[in-house]
Amino acid sequence: MTFLTGLSDLSVYLVEPSGAQAQFIEARLGELGIARVKTFKDGGAALEAMREMPPEVVISAMYLKDMTGAQLVEQMRCEEDLKGVAFILVSSETNRHYLDPVRQAGASAILPKPFEMRQLKTALAATLDYLNPGNLRIAVDNVDIEGLKVLLVDDSRTARAFIRHVLENLGIANFVEAENGKQAAQIIQEQYFDLIVTDYNMPEMDGKELVEFIRGKSWQSSVPVLMVSSESDENRLAAVEQAGVSALCDKPFEPTLVKSLLEKMLSESL
């Protein structure tokens, strides 16, 4: 993979049915030095072009002529040559029913419509961190990052793949995956882990129940637990914190935030 030194290295496919909105976004990208931008009005045309020449990042509206932005990114994540392409959604949609599939598919960012320039810069900076292997490596004294054993728990395969990619960029190489809290609890009873990264909303046993099991019933009750979730209910999140989660992080997230959270957690666990 080519190392991208800055925003000007990015190639962007913009999927936007509105000509005026497309021009606005193209202009903002141009102000950031991004000149390689191809614009498409529908998802099908964008996918066809991606299969010929994948870009580094796709920026898409939610509602296209032939599909939604969620369906577009889900299709990308199902194709081997496209699953690593970064995805940014630009939408005025606020309904979780429509946004959660985008979060689960591993979007680098979800920008409001209209967005501010600082929001676009932050989203693209997070995209560079996602695309560049080793750009952000965890550094904790007396900790062998590559030797860490991590349990990754999420019922979404695409979400696990996205989070794993980010963690690999941070220097972590040893993973075990679980599809839900119940499966994770069984694995925890059989194997030792240095870190557990889990979602909140899962079948069989959710993230809160998993944290309660780890802290109250497992033989490795002090293992650091990072919850990465799209959950927004403050009461539920407060209950998770009371259950003993080490840190909480929203989906989508900035790799720099995950790096700082993990460094703090791992330092405190020494």
C-alpha cells in the first residue's frame, strides 16, 4: 500500500445526485488541496468505476437515485478490492435506523449537511490515519504492542474488520474475534487477553452484560475493556461505565482518539 503523505495525495469518488451540492463539496476539497475528484450521481456508476480503479476514499450522500449511502458502503465492504476503501457519509439524516448501518460498515466519518470546513478536515485526517499503516503506532513503556492479545467482539463482520484494520495500523497484530457477548464470555474463560474491544448492541449478550461478566465472574477481571459503539442512550452508557468499562468510544471514531485511549488504558493496567 502506498503511504499517503497528505490530503493532496487522496483520490476521491464523490457520489452526489445534486449538482449544486457536488460543486460545493468539490470546492471545499479543492481548498484542502484535493484535486483528484470524480463525481457520480448514483451508486451503481460509482461502484462500476471503483472496480476499475479504486479511490482512496468515497464521499457519498445518503439518498442516491438507485440506492442509499448505507447500501453503497455495505456493497463495498463485501468486495475484496473495495473493502479497504475509506467511506465518508454527508447527510442531514438523523434517524439511527438509517445511520447505524453506515456506522457498522466502518465509516471514517458522518458529516452533517451542511458541514463546516473544520469538520471536513477532521474527517479527512481520520481517513488518512485509517489508510496509512503504521501512521499511528501505540507507544507504552514496557509494553510489547505487537505481542498484545486482543479479543474483538461485535456482531457485525464488517464492523470487526474495520476496527481490526485500525488496531493493526496502531501496531497490534494478535486477534481473536467473537460475534456476540455470549461467545466472547466462553472464549474469555479459555484464553488470556491483554485487551478486549467490544460493541454495545449485540444479540445473546450485549456489551454491558459482557463487561459485568468480565468484572464479576471471569478469572481475568482486571483486563482493560474498550467499548466502541454507536449507542447514544445516555442512561445505557452510564450503566456501562458503572459496570466497569475502561473507556468508551463512538462509532465512527477517530483513530487518534482510539490510540490515546488505548495508551492510557494500557499504561494504567501495568
